[in-house]
Amino acid sequence: MWCGFEKSGTTIAITCLVAASVVISDTVFAARQRNYTPQEFRSVLRGLGYNVKVTNTPLTDEETKKAISEFQRGYKLTVDGKAGPKTQDFAANIVQILQGNLNAVLKPSPLLPRDQFYGTRTEELVKEYQKKNQQQETGIANLALRQKLDVEAKAILGQPAGSPKPTTSPKPTVSPKPTVSPKPTASPKPTVSPKPTASPKPIVSPTPTVSPTPTP
């Protein structure tokens, strides 16, 4: 192996420029298969629009270190100009997303395998996409191309599958409730006349005393 990298799973959280990439709904991207060779990693950098010549010499020349640093800076990685495990993971994930978007938009037969390599087949489909959009056929998927491809892939994946949903019948209009008539005002209760004062009973005259009969 050209350098002592430890294997690592594909980094899922992508920031900055990777925000232009679409996540294919029915696809879970595989972890990076293995470390890149110098030639493979340069191919990825060149395919993504970085200025580097594809050779298999160690990644220590100034041109390659500058390209790696630009890549790291763009994706908010530690900028050291070295293709460490995290840098390789990011590069592999971007290539996989690009390949998934090309499949969604161009629908090639057979489909492009979603791997970590920017090979001949990936370059051919990028050229096909450029031709379709009347662009120069360079085979390089720079940021502008990836953003445009991403928008188209999202639009395609966002279309509903199958029959259109039936139109919902409008709900019947609810008749307004009748206004409740106001309750009649209760008639005032008649004023009760005061009871007449009872006339005082007449004083009974005392019974007259009977005179005793005279004795003969």
C-alpha cells in the first residue's frame, strides 16, 4: 500500500460544497472499498474539477498537494495537503453521489456502478450529460455541473409514482344554524295589595245582673 491509511466507513455528514449532492432515496452508499492508489485519487480530483495530472507517483508533489488542500478547504476538512482517511472518505462519497445522480437523470443501461472510482464509464456519462446540455464535453464534473445534475435528479426522484391521487370531493357546506329567537321578557308580577287591616272587634257589653226575686 502506498501509505499507511486505516480503513474507515464512509462519512455521512457532508458540509459546504457537498450540499449540492442528492441522497438517492433507495440507495445506501457503501463504505469506501479500500484506499485509493495515487493514480485513482488523482483521477477523482481531476474528475471533480481540480487541476492535477493523473500519474501514479506519490502524492507529494506541489501540484497534487495544492489540489488536495483546495479539496479539504472546500469541504471544511483539516487542510494538510495529504490524502488521509477522512479526505478519501469524502472523495469516495462525492463520487458515489455523482454516479447515483447520473443514473437517475440519464438512465444508462446498464446502470453505472456506484463505487468510489472516477473511471472511464463515469467520465463517459459525464460527457453524455454535458452533450445533452450543450456544454463542452470534458468529462469533468465540476461543482457547477454537479449542482445542476443534483437539481434534475431531485426533480425526477420527487415525482409521484403510479396513478395520480384522486381529487378529494369538496366537503358539503354546512348550513348555518338558525338564530335562536330571544326569549320573551317576563311580564312583571302584579303588585300584591296589602291586606286590609281587620276592624277591631266591638267590646261585648257586660250581661246585666239579674235582680233577685223578692221573698214574699
